[in-house]
Amino acid sequence: MAKGLQPVQGMSDLSGGELRLWQGMEATARRVFAAHGFSELRTPLLEDVSLFTRAVGETTSVVRKEMYDFEKGHLHLALRPEGTAGVIRHASTVGAQEAAGARWFYIGPMFRHERPQAGRRRQFHQAGVECLAPPSPRTDAEILSLQVDLLRAWGIEARARVNTRGAAGDHVAVAAGLKEALAPHRAALCADCQRRMDENVLRVLDCKNPACGEIVAGLPPVTTWMGDEAKAYFAETLRLLGVLGVEADVSPLLVRGLDYYEHTIWEITGATGAQDALAGGGRYRMDLGGEEWCGVGFAIGLERVAGLLAATGKADAVAVPPAKLAWLVGMGPAAEERLFRTMRAWRADGIPCRMGEGSLKKQMRQADKAGAAYAVLCGDAELAAGTLVVKDMASGEQRALPEAEARATLRSLLA
Ligand code: AMP
């Protein structure tokens, strides 16, 4: 047979059992978000490219290399590579007064033109939150604990690695300090990092090149160049995480890839030690055309969560169960017509049901293939008696019931 059309590389369809896992993950996320006072926000997948260059940062690899952008008419647009920028754009759209203190969550696809490899998709999905509150260790600790609690609700025990990016006023001193500390190693850094040293030295700390990693591991913690305010903020955040019982390890060289972070930042890897992060988050300050927005948020990669749940045998506990269905099987034109009418009435009553066509044998095969939980049979005898035969497809057990009783039984079993 000819091979059918495939989805674009790095993107995939979701269906069947895999989709049921995603539906279960999403339902759990919605429940946990609601318990923390978050409401959903759906922003467009396409935004003006300038939103991402401004919000995420022009020198980040997400914007520099990975964004799908194109020109159409007089617009230069980009498929969103992450969720925060769109949320902040929405805040700006509705205005500061309405957006102040907002707690929004989103669940949806993001797009990055990455080299396809295990764990790196070009269309991937994130569940994330943004809490538009000014800097406060309590809010930061609350949002990190929300993320840990959501992972736990999915059955994943995770530890966060946390660090501070310092207050906005520390960024210049941190960059200068890092540059000075890296200067003696400049020649040993990869070409990208040599450029990063001049453009945005923090990016050097994110480099995946092992030689750069070794140099970075020998650097002093970034707090070395921060003021007392940032250090006190971080200490208080760690204390409050302790109050909540959230386990977190300080990771003194964690900076995360995007430009807009300040104060608390974190990353979470699954307990299986997968090389890639499950989730990341942090506090940020964004300047969108003269308007400044502060908040704290996180994004969890849903492909990574689904993969971890499948690998650890926990997927079935999270997945929504398969839908149960009754299959109406008519023998003879009069019975079929009765069932055709019955089907419409039952559906209005919330009983999921379908009908096929053809011989009895064929209809039973169709019921079996669809995974129907019950078959409901009607022939001339049932027509005359006003009954229906309800057959449990798994056990084979069957009973003739008056139509009203059959309907009530199936409603309680399936609706
Ligand atoms: P980031 O926005 O880069 O902090 O990513 C947040 C989370 O999204 C990561 O921890 C990953 O779980 C997930 N993620 C980011 N990029 C990808 C990708 N290309 N494919 C799959 N998941 C991703």
C-alpha cells in the first residue's frame, strides 16, 4: 500500500489512547488551575513578530533561530514560540486597570523551528500560567508550588532547581561580572559563546557545548554580583518554599533562556533524570512599547509530561476512560426504522449510541469494531412486544426489557 501523507516533520497527530491521555492531563490541569484562582485565556497562535522580538528578546535563540515567521501583505507575523508574550499583549489590550493582579492560564500549541530530535518538537504544547503581580516572594513561592502540585496531580514527583536573576537594577553588574570572569576563557569557548559574550553574556550559561559547560561550572554564582535586595528577596522566597514544604535545590548558575526574567527563576526535570526540562518558570518584567508589566509564571511541556507518564506506567491513571457506546441493531426494515427513531430520542437523553446497516452479523461486527459496550437488538418479536434486547458485549449476557426500562438502564450505565 502506498505510504500516506505525513504531518510536517516535528509535528504529529494525536488520536485514540494517546489523545485520551492528553485529555486527562488537560482536565487535571484545569482543575488544579481553578483551585488556585486562575481562569483560562486563549490568545491567537499568530502575533506580530515585533511582540516576540520585544518581549522575548532579539538575542535569544528562540527568537533568533527558532521562530516561524513570514510576511503576508504588509504584516510580518510569527507563530507563537511561547505563551507569555501573548498573555502580556492581551493584558496590554485590555488595559492596566483590568489586567492588574490577573491570574490566567493557557493550554495550547507553540512552534519552534528546532532541529528535530528526541524531546524536541516543532509543534509542541504547553500548559502555563501567568500571575500579573508585582515582585513578591510569597507570590513566587505560591506559583512554584502550584507547578509542583500540578505535576504531583499527574503522578509526577519533581524537584525544582531554583535561582535568582536578581533585581532589574542588578542586570548590568551581573553581566559585567560574568564577562570579567569569562574573559580568561574566551578562546576556549565555542564560536557562539564568543559572540554571546559581547551580545548577551547570560546566554553562555545556557550553552549545551560540553567544553563551555566545563568553563561555566567553574564560574562564581551569579548572586556574587547582585545587591542585598535581590539576595534578601531570594532568601525569603526559599524560606517560603520551605513553609509550603516544596522541595527545591538552589542552582547557582541557572539563568534560563529568555531575557525578561528577574528575581526567582526555576526549572523542573522529571524524576527519571530525562536530560530535558519538563517545565520552567520565573518572575519577569516586560517592556512592551513603553508599558511595563511584571508577573510570575511557568510553562510545562505537555509532550514531555505525556512521555514521562507513559514511560513510568502512569498514563492509564491519568487518561480519560474510553467513551462507552450502545450500538442499535435492527433486524428488518420496520425494526430498523423504530431504532432509527429511538436513537435520536436516546441521544437527546444523553445516551451515546449509534446504528449500522446490513445483516445482523454485519451489524454485530460493526458494534464490535467500534468497541460498543452494549448492543441493543430489535427484531419482529421485540417490535410486537414493545421490548428491546440489551446485550453486554463484554460478557455476552443479554436481557429483554420493555423499551422504557431499556432506556433507563442504558441511561444509568452510559449517560
Ligand atoms: P521554555 O519556554 O523554553 O522555558 O520551555 C518550557 C517547557 O516547554 C520546557 O521545559 C519543555 O518541557 C517544553 N519545550 C520547550 N521547547 C520544546 C520543544 N521544542 N519540544 C517539546 N517541548 C518543548
